[in-house]
Amino acid sequence: MADIAFDESVDITDKVCPLTFVKAKVTLDELDDGQILAIRMNDGEPVQNVPRSIKDEGHQILKLDDNGDGTYTLYVKKVGD
């Protein structure tokens, strides 16, 4: 399966909620509309909360990949304000 091409990436595996979403949101805010952000996060709370919060902000969730090491990569397309 081909990986999704992305414009920027952020690793939030060293953060805890709610800082996981805050760091992802700050990085997403720096992108232009239509660009794709890859967010690497830990299993558990981040996987449950970050996608939901990003979707609530109006952005498009493209895919959530299990990296097989206790982390996931979430691909998000920025949707204009």
C-alpha cells in the first residue's frame, strides 16, 4: 500500500493531552489550505482525541496508520477557515 504524500509532519509522541492536540493544531495552522500534515502520536488518548478534535476544527481526516510500534500516523488535509 502506497503511503500518502504529505507536506509537513509533526511528532507528538513526547506530549500528553491536551498538548498533543495543541502542538498538532499549531503545525496545521502554519500550512496552506489543501496541504497535508502527517501527525505521529502514541496509542491511547492521543489516537482517541486528536482525530476528533481536528475533525471538529473542520479539517479532513485522510487516514490513520498503525505503525506497529505503539504509535500511529494520522494524515490530515487542511481545510480553509
